[in-house]
Amino acid sequence: MPTITVNVDDALKERMEKHPEINWSEVTRQAIRNKIEKLELIDELTDADADEIAAKINESARKRLEEESE
């Protein structure tokens, strides 16, 4: 398995050391995996998908503004 190095500041390192029961390598692997999965999902979105999402957001915002102005 390849190795990577992650730099953290002293304050964060001290906080991490208060939790020796945590496998920080596994936490880091999971965070990287989650980020990559989100990026891959975004890469799969088509322009039509983005337009549909934007339309839903706009409609929701319009309804909320109408309700607030009543």
C-alpha cells in the first residue's frame, strides 16, 4: 500500500494525541474516499442534471419568498 504524508499544525496534533484510540490513518483514508466519491458524482452530472437541480432550487426559493411575504 502506498504511503502519503499529511501535515497538521501543532495544535491539531496535540488534539489528535488526546485520542489514541482513533486510527487517524483510517480517518484520513475515509475522508479522502468520501471526497473522491463526491467529485466523481459531480463529474457524472450532465448539463441537463445541473439545469434540473437549479430549477428545483429556484422554485423552492420562490415558494419560500412568497410564503414570507404573505
